[in-house]
Amino acid sequence: MCTLCQPTEPYAPGCVYRDMPQIPATPQNAAATVQAAGPLPDADYSEIADYLVTGYWADRGEDQRAFRVQTGGTITVNYDRLTDPGEDLAEAALQAWADVTGLNFVVTSVSAADILFDDFDRFSAYASSTLSGTRILESFVNVGTRWEGGNSDIDSYTFMTYIHEIGHALGLGHAGDYNGFGTYP
């Protein structure tokens, strides 16, 4: 999903995988063999939350990060650079985060907002943050206009991607030790 995850359209213009040769279908590669990996480890909500906040970053050799804000506090956001459908999805995703965190997201036209949204990288979705130690000074979120074919419905993968990338902008990692792809036995 982000540069912390891989695009769903890996053959999009500009993608490094675009010029890879296609494998012709033959009887030898026409079917895949799936082998069960065994039971997944059990984790309770507290362990999952701890991994999102600290474990993911520790596995990458990095410190956890967060804005210095408490429940009821304010984070400013600027989505002036988004298309109208992008603004709608960002606003709905921010509301979802406000509902579960108690944070107030205030829209501003000031370029020095805590979280700046854009969609210029049309086929990509990612978030990045500028840090001072473990403190997030500002975050940037891109969900491209061609992400998932440009679908801007509220029940779309694009909407889920806005939620996901805002999580990274707030300082969360992934729920497992993966980034962009997973390796499965």
C-alpha cells in the first residue's frame, strides 16, 4: 500500500516492474502449488497494538514515533493539493481516525500543516514523516489519483488506503514484519 507498501498496479507507467518479461503460460507453470504454512501465532489486541506502535519500528532498527498530542488534542491537516474525490476520502478517513483516537483533525490551508496530503504520484500510495528524535514534526501522505484504477468510492480499497496511510502518518507501523510484500513459506 505504501512505500512502506507496494502498488496494486505493478505494471503502471514508471514502475520498475513494467519492463519485466512476461512468463508465457505452459503446462509447467500454469498451476500453482499451495502448501499450508501451519497455524498462525496467537496475539491479543494489546500485543497487536504494541507491535503497531513499537515492534514494527524496532524490527526495522528504528525508534517508535508519534506526534506530541493527547486525546482531545489537535492535528492540523492540509489537503488542498488533492482532487475533490481525494479530499472526500481523506476527510472520511480522518473522521474514522478521530472516532477511534479522540484526536481533532483541523483542516487548514497553511502549507506547514502537521499532515500534508497530495496525490501527484498518481500510481502510488505512501506516507513519510519528518522526525526529531521520536517526535513527528510533520507527515506527508500521497494516495495517487490512479491508485486502484482511480476508484474513489467510500467502500473502496482507495478509502482503506487513506486510512492505512494516515495510520503511518500518525506513527503506526504494520501489524507484522513486512513492508510492501510478504514472504510466505
